[in-house]
Amino acid sequence: MNGNTETPENCVFCKIRRGEIPGEMLHSDDDCFVIRDINPASPTHLLIIPTRHFTYLSGLTDDILPVIGRMYMVAKQMAEREGVSESGYRLIVNQGEQSGQVVPHLHLHLIGGRQLGALG
Ligand code: AMP
Ligand code: ZN
């Protein structure tokens, strides 16, 4: 799981960020943006996506570390906006084939709004 698969030109999340395909853009800043998942697993299902296209955490370099911190800050703010901060929510990053990752652009799932089951 090294480097990137797919290019920013073909990537569905990069296309949404560029406005080439529709997406419900809930937040956008220099580091990351947030969309609502098109196939929600729970009443609240958001995707927090770094602006920079990379696929795996193995592609993480020191210069991106502040972006990762910012993604968690935005996740916290979005959970408050969605009203799931008190009830609880889950943050998930899928990495590679066995995790079920289908979009090869790193993203943080924010899932909440119902009682969630066990992991795995
Ligand atoms: P993952 O399995 O971690 O790669 O998750 C990818 C997520 O992206 C899935 O939950 C999909 O439902 C979601 N997704 C795929 N295409 C779109 C899209 N065009 N707009 C919003 N969410 C999408
Ligand atoms: Zn991308």
C-alpha cells in the first residue's frame, strides 16, 4: 500500500472539490473539505477529505501532519453541527482492499445518529 493509486484528474473526491461532479459541500478550507456520503451508513454520514490527493497513510509525510490534525478538528465541529456530539459518533479511515476502501483518496468517515454495532 505505497503511494497513490489513481490520479487527481480521475478521482471522484477531487472532481467534487473542483465542482466537476455534484456533491453536498458542507465545509471547505485550505486543508480539507467535507461532503455528505452518497450512500449513508447511518443518519449522519460525512466524509472529511484532505484537499491534497493521496491514497494511503503510507503516503503521509511531515508536511501533511497539520492537515491530519485539522481534519480531526473539522470532524469535531461537524459532529457538533450535525447534533451527534453528545450522543456519540465514530470516525473511520479505511486503508486498502481488506478494509473495504473503494475511493483511493484518503478520507475520514464520520458516522453517527444511531446506535452503532461492533467493529469488524
Ligand atoms: P471507502 O470505502 O472508505 O473508500 O468509502 C468511500 C465512500 O465514498 C463510500 O461510503 C461511498 O458511499 C462514498 N462515495 C462514493 N462516491 C461518492 C460521491 N460521488 N459522493 C459522495 N460520497 C461518495
Ligand atoms: Zn483525489
